[in-house]
Amino acid sequence: MTNAAKQIPVHRGFEHGTDPGLLARHRQEWDRLREETPVFRSDVADHLGYSLWYLLRYEDNLAALQNYELFSSRTVQHLGDSTHRLIPEELDPPEHTKYRRVLSHHFSPKAVRGWEGEIRRLCVSLIEELAPRGECELLTDFSQRFPTTIFLKIMGLPVDLRETFIARANTVLHERNDTDPDGSRRQAATAAIVADLAAIFAARRTERQDDLVTRLVTETIDGEPIGEEQLFAMGFLLYIAGLDTVASMLGYIFRHLAEDPALRAKLISEPGLIPDAVEEFLRLYPIATTARVVTRDTEFAGCPMRKGDRILCVTAAAGRDPREFPNPDKFVLDRSPNRHLTFGAGPHRCAGSHLARIALAVAIEEWLRRIPDFRIADGAQLTEHVGAVAGLDALPLVWDR
């Protein structure tokens, strides 16, 4: 081992999904680790034959996400490989570019604006169902149901399957190892989601409708229809990514709004500021930690990385880096510039970012219009999960009816 390598901090046994410090004080702990050392190695994957490197500064995260030749997306799992390849997320250019072009067309700003009316109607119906109650558990009653309903409507799947899809996604994404030691529950939930997607893809090949599935089955790659396996991988990614990320962001946004009546009043009186608020929420509460595979021996951010090692890009630390964002712990409504990395960067920047922005903005606007004054229920003890996507475990809200 070289002298340079000996100087690299090693956090033995560190795994961000289970670290007690992160689970207790998520963002504050990332802040502490970032200022202590911008990069560190964990040994939890040593038994798999590679090192894990955590990148915590904004500039290192940006550089890594943009450099697909050095840091491959062939798997975005930090421990082991993906059970089902996610397309296009786990492809590298030029193969990635072909599939990304298909999705970019359907999730462009123009395409998404065409869905806004339906998204708003879905949102209003959910809020108006909750408003007379005077209370809700935001995650289960709204944050998960809203993006899942959007997904089902856009894809052409029946909305009455919503609760089933939510339960399956929660199993795939959040089932703990102690309750599913052999992974059988997660595998069964994944298989069920794939089966539903397979059925709708097969149906749309013979009976076209005005939905995203119909458009995807008529697309071509290199002059040929997209294969069944690739279609399932694309549909599975759209569902899993769209549900968990938007739901998690809504949890953090509504916790912040519940605790900041002045900001609520500002957004109610000036709803045109809501898109700016969304960007600052995305910056202040980034949720994703994604992995890349080192393609060759290299030195990056002062660290000697070997081919096959994996890096973890921690947007929760990058989004609060004071070198990029002055007063990083403060919510600044008119922050400019605001070049956050919550949607990633480079060729794998989130294809659904335009849809996510509209969904978040609509949720804030329509909720504040109908439930302007709300608070976190007395005595609530809020806890979080971290992992690939961070989020609150529950958010009980109350308001006067």
C-alpha cells in the first residue's frame, strides 16, 4: 500500500443505509463527514472484492457523474449487482443514448405540460378527500398515492391497482433484511410488478390506446421494435423511480412547510414563487445516493481507486456543500444560482425531472389552496430511512377543519 493510500480515511463497517449517525441526524451527519474528509473509503464491500468510496463534496460529485467513461453505470447498486437491469439507468453510452432518447422524447417539457391538467385533477381529488378529516399521515394518504396514480394513468394501468402497486414497491425498495433474509419477498414483489407490466405491454401491441405504453411499444431502436425484456426494464424503472423519489421529496417539503408558516403565507400570496421554492427544496433536501463502477485504475479526488471499485455519489452532502451554496442550511427562496445535483448530472441526469418538478409544484399549490394552515401532530417522533433514496418513515399532519 502506498503512502498516499495510507492517508485516505477508512470508515470501517460504514454503510449509509444502516449507520446509526445518519439514521439519527441524516443531513447533519453528512455535513460533519463532508467537512471531516471530502472522500473516504468503507470496507463493507471488501469481501466482494472491491472498495467503496464515498464522495461528499459538490465538485467531486459533479465530476464523477459527468465522467461515464471512468465511472460506469453498469450497476447502481453499491453492494453486489442489480437483480434486474434498469434501462436506461444501468447502461452506458452509446447504448444508453438510444434508450434515453426514447424516454426524453416522452418526458420532454412539452410532453409533460400536456399531462399537467390530468396531474392537477388527480392531485385535487386526493386533497379534497383528505381536507374534511382534519388530519392525515401524509406518506400513506397522499405522498405515495399521488405519484403512483400519475404513473398508472400515464402508463395506462388501472388506478384501482394503486394500493397493490404501492405495497409491492415498498417491499422492493424498503423491505429490511431482518424481515426478508433470503430476499424472497422482494423477488416476489418484483415479479408481480413485471407481470403486470408484461400484461399491459402485450395488450397494447394488439389494442392501441392513448397512453405511454402504446407509444413505447411502437418505438424502435436501431430500426427494430424495443424488445420485451427491455420494455419491462424501462417500465420497472419508471415506476420504482417515480414513486419513491417524488413521495420522499413530498415528505420533506411538507415537513418544512408545516414548520414554516411564514413561507406558507408567502407561497399562498405569491404562487408564482412555487417553482423557485421547489428548486430550493430539491437543493436543501436531496435524497439520492447512487453508485458507479470504476472502469480502470485511477486517482480521483486524491484517492487511489482500482478497477472494479465503486463510488457512491452522495447528493445529500453535495447539496449542502458551502463551497457551492452559501448559507447551505438556510432555505433561500430566491437562491441563484442553484445548480443542485438532486436530479444527477451528465448523461444519466434524471429523465423524469420535468415531470417531478410539475408534480411537486402542483402538490404544493393545490394543498396550500385547500389546507393553508397545518402542523405536525403533537408528540410525533419523526424518523428517517437513508439507503439509495432517503425519506421520512411517516409524517402525521393535523389542521382545523
